[in-house]
Amino acid sequence: MARKIGIDLGTANVLVYVKGKGIVLSEPSAVALSTRDGRVRAVGAEAMAMLGREPESIEVVRPIRNGVIADYVVTEEMLRHFIGRAAGRFRFSRPEVMICIPAGVTSVEMRAVRYAALEAGAGKAYLIREPLAAAIGANIPIAQPSGNLVIDIGGGTTEVAVISLNDIVVSTSVRVGGNRFDEAIASYIKRKYNVLIGERTAEAVKIEIGSALPLDKPLVTQVRGRDQVTGLPRTIQVDSNEITEAIQEPLEAIVNAVRAVLVETPPELSSDIIDKGMVMTGGGSMLRRINDLLTEVTGVPCYVADQPASCVAIGTGLALENLDVLYDSLSGLDLT
């Protein structure tokens, strides 16, 4: 039998779910290429380790930007690598693959993802919208005639959707996610301290002390970068309240997306959401106090799902196992 593989093809990370095994791969969506002949030198964690440290002969590329394919050829090579590792060396049939896509992608972007998967070695390739996969992976009872609001904050996009009867009722997608937090932190430190830092350092600062709301006892960390004036290495001290200030703009964009969906939600489903609250998934939902921020501005309780970073990948794999149940939800996604 063909192996069933669910793939969360994210801007920052690729997670692969295999039926019967769970999450088998979780690696950065990065590819290292030779600048001389375009050969793939490394994929995933090995390529990410080179970022910011590569010589002129190597270029590290992120082929997924804002949740969609920015470089088709490199994405195909990356998928080939991950599908090959997940399916195993000795296989007698090409695997069935389900890949999640942002709710707001165009039909052209859908076809690009699907064809890339087929060219990379998939026997059959299906697509599922990211909020639906996130809800399935978070064990939300979406089959019931009841409203469920899901907020999925990934690396490149934030998906907000109300789901009922196995399908999306209202949704919006904004191209703001964890990567925008990192950029905002790097820009703030450059502006305030005249110190340049890379995206990996900015991400590390976000994880270590980042918070959506001020903390009673601010966290502090040391940040190393290059002084813009002298050009020499320099170490500065930054606290969590400064990071809160730095990421206000991307946070506001996420808050506005949630508000927009709540405004458009039918009244019957709104009452369900008030009773149940909102569920957050995705790596971005692990930012400290982001659920408190959304509760504060909307008046609706907000909770972070268990294993939020894995919800989409798990849901994508489970959806592939239940195609008959979800057929109507997926039939508009070019399954022919």
C-alpha cells in the first residue's frame, strides 16, 4: 500500500507526518545551493546552520515566502528530499501526500504546490487549507454544527477562520507571522542601539524573552551584533518590555485579522465562539501572553492548543486518512 504522508509546508519550517508514526521530520524550510552550478548542497537543518555564515560559493535560500512558493525549482528539490526521507529508501509505490496551503492563496499558487509535490515523487497530491488542518490537529470537534474559531500563526502567514461542519465559514489570511516578529526585533535594535543582528539572532531573542504584553518582572538577555558606527562586534542588554514595544506593528495586524473575522461571523456561530473561546495554533502562538492580548482586545477567551507548532502537520496527516469525510471541504482544491 502507498504510504500516506501529511506535510506542513511552512515558511519557516517543514513538518512531515506519516500515518502510524506521527511527526517524523521537523526541519527548517531552507536549501543551500552552489552558486557555481546550482547544485543542492544541503536541505533543512544542515542548510539553516549555514545561514549568515556561508561563503560566496554557497547561497542559502528559503523557497517558501509568506506561505506560498517563491522558487518553484528549489521547492521541488526540498520536497523531493523530505518525501524521500519520510517514504523510506525501499518503497514499491509512490506515496499519497496531503499538503496544507494558506486559506487566501490563489488557484495558480494551489497548482504550483500540487505540481511541485507530484514532480517531487508523490503518487497523488491533495491540498487542505491551513486553518482546517490546524483545527483537526488541535482535536477541535469541527464535524458538529457549531462554530469554532482557530488562529494559526505560522512563520509567514496568520490564518484566522471560523469552522463548522468540517468546512470554513469565514476566514482571512494576513501575510504576517513569526518572521515579521524577527524583522521587527532586528529593526528595533538597529534603530535604538545602532547594532546590526541577523535573523537567527532576532529569532533567538524572541524565543528567549519575547512577550506580547509587558511582564511584571521583565526578562533580560544579552544580544551580540555588529556596531554600525565602529563596525566592531558589540554586546548589548535588552529586556522583554523593549521586545514588546518592537513587535507592536505585527501584533496589531494579527489583532485586526481576528477582529475582521469576528465581525463577519454569523450570530449563531458567534454565540458558540463566546462559549468555547478561540484556539491558537502555530509556532507564533507560543509567544508569551499573546493569548492574553487577544482575550483583552476581543473580550473572547483565547487558549493555546497542545503542541501548537505540530497541529497543522498532524491535522494534514489525519485529513489524508479521512478523505471520504472531508471530501466536500477539499473538492474545490483541484484534486483531479
